[in-house]
Amino acid sequence: MTSHDGQSVTRAVSPDIEEVPQRQPFTASLRVAERFGLVILLAGVAAYFALNPATSATFPTTSNFRNIAANESVLILVALAALIPLVAHRFDLSVGAIVALTSIAAAKATTSMDLPILVGIGLAVGTGAIIGLANGVLVAYCRANSLVITLGMATLLGGVAASWSGYRTIVGVPEALTNFGNGLWLGLPRPVILVVAVALGVSFLLGLTVFGRRLLSVGVNESAAHLVGLPVQRTVALSFVASGALAGLAGALLLARTGSAASGVGVGYLLPALAAIFLGSTTIRPGRYTVAGTLVGVFFVAISINGLTLAGAADWVEPVFNGGAVIVAVAVSSLLTHRRLTGAARR
């Protein structure tokens, strides 16, 4: 994966705008619209479904919002997992397959092996981290294309998961685990509290640690990062380890939410996760992959689909919406990148 793939840059102000003072109010409004357009759109979508007669009785209820937050908890963890290497412009397409395999690992540990729940969760996270390490070594030290490597890994893991599960759905997980996945604490779904803690941790990791700054430096200009002596290969490899560990945690949470594990359940999280990340890169800090933007992207898609479903939309709407969101988000992100590079060149 070359350093310019998915280039993460912030928008630059055009010099000709600075030279014309009377246009500054318009420019300021444009900046606000650019930075918070998706947030405003999210609020508008929520308001529409709250006022729409077809959905007003069910959409704006506490139970519905609680269900949305709980149902998106696994997706948020998967999106955060894919986000970390993407900051360095490396794609991890294996996160969905890791979710499936690690959910099976945790299910096997807590059922047929009769191991404690915490051991099963640790096995899921550890398995994900090991798979991430394999991805990281191949991408960083063998200089392989991250798209190809992680796509191949996803295919491999799909076969391993199918073989390990015997093409059967594993059930009978401990009740304490499912109670966590579906219970409430202080009126909030317990998975939501876990997700908030993880999101804060990832935000801290990317924004306030040496590792996070190095990862961003690799993403902004990998050649310059090499020249100043940053450990580029190690940083990239560790980003995949973190991604795999988070995907493993998502697998354990998926098991807690559903009470079962199967080989094909994790694959469906990949596209919505990427849609959320790319949508998030168009808001708050346009051109950058951020935790806050990713969360906005997740809930924009989730609330839109939830409202459409309550309004009686057909089943095909969800994949169409997810695919369309990816296309639009990538196109907008590319336009923002081009605008930034053009502005920087003019200066």
C-alpha cells in the first residue's frame, strides 16, 4: 500500500479567499458546513423520522434509541479496529473474518472447554492480536499490499472458522455472558458502556500518545517519516496488532449479544464499518480518519436505516444504503483531499 492511498489531509483555505475580506463571512459559513455537514444531516434525518407520521410513534422513543446504540456496539468496535491502520493508509479487510473466528474461539472456550468467561474473552482478544501481528509483519516488513494481504487473510480465516465450527451454529454460552451483552446498567445497555470506554481509549491512543503521532506521521508523509528516523515498519505492524485485538473484542461482544457463534456472521460488518469510517472522514476534521467522525458515520447509517425500516422499507434498502454511503463518502473525501493539495500548492 503506497503512502498516498486514502491520503488523510485537512482542508486548506484558498489564498484568494484570504485576499478578499468581504467574502470571509461566507467562507466561515462554508467551513462550518464542511466540518459539521454530516452532523447537521444526522440531526435532520433524526428529526424527519421523529416527525414523520409513519415513524413518529416508534422512532423517537427511549427504547428505540437504546436498541440502536446496543445493536451498533459491535459495529463500532469493528470500525475502530479498521480505523487504526487506516490512519497510516493501510486497509485491514480481515476485521470481519476476525470477528467471526474469535466469536467461535470464545464460544468453544466457554462451552465445550468449560473455561471461565474472562478466559474466553482473553482468548478472543489474543487470537485477534496474533492474526493482526501476522497481517502487520506481512504488510510492514515484507512490504506487501495491505488490501491483498488482508483480503487473503479474510478468505483464509473464513475457511478456518467454517472448519472449526463444523458449519454449525455454536450455542449454549454461559448466561452471565449473554446477560452482559443484553443487560442494562444505569439505564444504558452494558455494551454501550464498553464501547464508550474503548472509543475514549482509541481516541487517546491516536491523539495523545507517541504511537498515535507516529502513525499519523506515516499516513501524512511516509517518506518524511523514514527520513526523520521514525520506526515506520514497527508502527504499521503494531497498528494491525491493535486492529486485530479490537476485532477480537468485537467477536467476544458479538457472542455476548447473540448467545451464539457461526462462521459467517462477522463478514457483514466489514462494509458498514468502512462506510462509517469514510463518512466520518468528511466531517468534524474533513480529510482525517477520526474516532469522533467514525461514531458520527456509524449513527448516521444506523439511524437512517432504522427509520427506513420502521417506515416499511424493503430488506434490500440496507445493503444499497451501505454501498451508496461508501461511494459517496470516498468521492467526497477525495474531493476534500484534492482541494487541500491544490490550496497547498498555490501557497
